[in-house]
Amino acid sequence: MEPADRETVTGLPPGIAAAREDLTPMLSQYADLCAAHGDALVLFQVGDFYEAFCEAAETVARVCEVTLTERSDSTGDYPMAGIPIDNAAPYLESLLDAGYRVALGDQVEDAAQASGLVDRAVTEVITPGTVVEDDLLESGTTNYVAAVAAEDDDSAETTVGLAAVDVSTGECLVTSGGPDAVAGELDRIAPAELIAGPDAPAFEPSDAERGWTTHDYDAGAFDRRTATERLEPYLPAPERRFDADAELRAAGAVLAYAEYTQGDDGPLSYVTRVRRYDPRDRLRLDAAAQRSLELFENRGLGASDTLFDALDETNCALGRRCLERWLRRPLVDADAIRSRHDAVGELADRSLAREGVADALATAYDLERLVSRVSRGRADARDLRSLHRTLAVVPDLKATLAGAGGEERPTTD
């Protein structure tokens, strides 16, 4: 679809806008949600289906390969297409792959108890970098949305702040550097989505297959005062926590965007740590080096038969993400390397403790993503059972690690 056509299906569809004054209360409610989310294709809950109307319906029918039908009422006939809520994931994935952001307009009150029109609100805006649904995420992987902000200073090179958050786990990283250094960090982080502040340099992925979508975002979110206020619920005195003003503004903006996509109900309580790091503390492996070393992609066979594939004996999603992080950004500090080796050595030398830890972790679910769903109020009974079973292994895990020996506990990360 051409860009001009895309503009007719995100936000308020022209067919709905033309009849705005005559719409029924339900379609008027749909129009209001569309108008408030001009950058997204709105899917509107009607019973057990998400529906779209007019030009948006035509796009949903084409991209999702569902039937285009028609809704008729006293005000006219409107093209309509829908997807089942209980099996929405593959259709949402198709829309994301086609380059759309999707706003879910859910019923937020019980239809049986509503005295009139059921109240609806956008509870989530699904974008490539802020997906939280397990069906749309690969287990044990990270999925970042990143933001960049430029800072003019007296140096010959512009300082660029970079912040990235994985909305599905709550991990938040912040750093800064010159444009070339930040370009390298973006290649390593490999965000699914990048939002750019005013005057920020353009960044393109060095590997198109691992690329990100880039778009501008509300310039006000990159304002220093606005960003500081946004960060205050996440860490005290944020203006003192960063090495560059651009870091603060990028962090504030990326969290603003993350909050917006999760319903704009305030701070994300499961983002408990905003971690500032120095890229110089890790070995810099650009995308070309990672390809040459076949860390994550075999040049002939894709994702199989890689170094990661050979080393991955992890038993849980958290361990898999940790191993990926270690390989993408290896340590360079000798003390940190020795500490990690000591930690691994503690278990390597104690087979019973190692097997106990492995057995315990094998029964654990993805705790980070479970906690994020609980914090957002989107956990179901299955999630709560998984959380209970995962927490139940913690006492055994602690006891096993306590018996591994050693007065001082070495660290692994």
C-alpha cells in the first residue's frame, strides 16, 4: 500500500469522517478513538471480535485475509472487517509486519451491566518495539524500543543520548556517545523500533534483516523538564543520574512512549531500574563482526548452527536472554571477567549444586514477562499459576546456591 493510502486507514478513516455528524453512538465512539490515535489503525471491540470500518476495514481484510462485510444502519452502509479476539495474535502480527501500529479499543465495562452504550477505551497500542503478547514474542529474546536525542555542546562531535526499554520485561538501558558510537550500540541492541528526537541524527541499521522502524515522536517528550518529570517515578533526582543531558531526554522520551503504548495510565511499575552504562566497559562487536563470527546467524544456514546455538544450554527464558546479552556485549574489564569466571566456577566444580540449580530453573516460567503482565493488570489465571510455580522454586534455588560454598559471592553480570 502506498503511503498516501496508509494515511486513510490510520486515525480517522475518511468514510467515517464524512458521516461524523450522523453516526450512531457506537460508530461515533469508534470515530472518537480513531481521532485520538491518528498514528494507529484502531481495532474496536464489538462482542467477541475486533472490528474496523470503511478504509481501515478494507486494509484489515486485505492484510489479514479476512472477509470484508458491511454494516448497515439508519445512517448508511459501512464496510466492516473483523478478527476474533481469542485468536487475534496471528492477525496482529500480519498488521505489524505490514508496518502498522494497532490501537486496541477494548470494552472496559461489562456489556451485561451497561445501562446504555458499552464504554470503550484504547488499552494498548501495539507497535513493533512495544509488543507484550507472548504469542507475538519469541521466548527468551529481548524486544526493545529505543529513543535517540541530540545534544549540542562545545565539543567537535555532537553527543547523542540513547535509551532503550523492553516493555515486555521492564529492562531499561541508557548511554550516550558520538553518532558513530551510538550507531554501533543500536546495532548491538537491535531495537525493533526507534523514535527520534528533534535534530537527532538519522540512524540506519547496518543489517537490513535485523533492522528497525524509525519514526518521529512528540517533540515535547524530549524536552528536558518534561523528561525529568517523566523519570521521577522511576528514579530519584534523575537530573543527577546521567552523564549527558541527551541521556536524560532520551530516557524520558522512551518511557513516555512506552507508557503511551500500554494505555497511558501512568508509570510502568515493573520498570524498577533505569541502568546507565558506558559502552567502553564492553567489547564493541558491530553487526559485521557478529556476522563474521556467526554469533547469532550462520551465514549459510540462518539462526541454526551458530555460536549461540552451540552454547545455549540454558533452562529458562531469563537465562537465554542473559546468555544473549553476554555474547552481544562481552566484558573487557579484567576484574569483572574474573568475577564472572569465579561465579561460573563455583557451579562447575559442584555437580550436585549445578544440577540442582538446573532442575529448579527448568520448572520456572518467564518471570520478567509474568511480572510485567501482572503489573499491567493483564494477567489471567494461567499467568498466575505460572507465577506461583516459578516463585515456589525460589526457596530451593536459594538453598542450593547457599550450599555452593564461598565466603564472598562472586557476581555474574
